[in-house]
Amino acid sequence: MSELTDNLEAIARNIREDLEAKDAARESVLPLCREAIRHCANAIRAVHRQQFDQAKELLGLARKRLTEVEQNASGYGELGHAGFVRDARKEFAEGSITLALVTGKRMPGPDELGIDAAAYLNGMGEAAGELRRYILDSMRSGSLSQGEELLGAMDDIYNVLVSMDFPDAITGGLRRTTDMVRGVLERTRSDLTLVMGQKGLVDKLTDFSAEK
């Protein structure tokens, strides 16, 4: 066996060991991300049911899984940019921001959540969609008091997103998210304005009947 062949086999062996270690790390990270996403989805459902303590608990579980992801992926930087990891971070941002806004709390920042800016911004955009759903549910139940406040939050979110004029390769496809938020915001403003106008008319008719 030649010296060249020995060298090539040594190189191949080192590469194989490196790839096996990366594959093992990926296999350990993937189920953690799926579990984190599931916790976040259940947390958002809990928010819409106004089970806020349960939502907070589920988001805490999601945070723990994401911490485990960071630990298992350390040393393999490319894993941190894998699609399933980005999705888990985005869902965590979405759930955390939705809970904060619906309950009137301060919106957590990306550093506080321990996630990157791109995942945070896209999660914030997705949270705007959840705010629309919350507003519509409140409208159906006859409660409009929080609608204007949440609509204002949606407007603020859109203004932030539209100002992030960077390539999609950096922002993780934020332009698409921003376009979605613009449409959601316009529809929600129209729906809320219509319902509040109808309520104002009903109130005036009720007052007029009472006077008569």
C-alpha cells in the first residue's frame, strides 16, 4: 500500500468520523425541535382559550428544549442554521410575543428569548396573525375593549418589519412575512371598524328608544 493511499484513507477516516458525529448531533436535535414546536403550538392554543398560565408553562418547556438544542448542536455551527432549528426558534418567538401582547405585558426581545434576530422578526410577524385571530374571537363574543389596543400592536409590528430592508438570506424570508402582516392588518382594521360602527349605531338606537 502506497504512502498516498495510506494518507487518503486517513483523511477519509477523519471525514467519516466528523460526519458521523454531526449526524448523531442532528438526530438528537431534530426531536427536540419537534417537541419545542409542539409546546409552542399548544401554548398559542391556550392563549386563545385564555388559559394564560398554561401557555406560560408550555413556553417554559419549549425554552428548555431549545436550550438542549443549543447544547447538543454546539460545535456544529451549520446545525444552528438548519430549517427545523429556525422553525423551532420562530415558533417560540411567536408564542412568547403573542402571550405578552394579549396579556398586556412587555414584549420580550430576542436576547431575552435567546434566539437570533431573523427568527425573532419572523416570529413577531406570525404573532400578528395570532392577534387577528384573537381579535376576531373577541368580536364574536361581543368584547371589543381590547381590539383597538391589539390592532395598534399589529400596526407597530408591521412598521418594524417593513423597516428591516435587508436581503432575505439574512432575514430568513422576512419580506414574505411582512407582506402577510400587511394583508392581515388591513383586513383586521376593516373588520374591527365595521363591527365598532355597527355597535355605535346599536348603542345610539338603544339610547333613542330609552329616551322615547
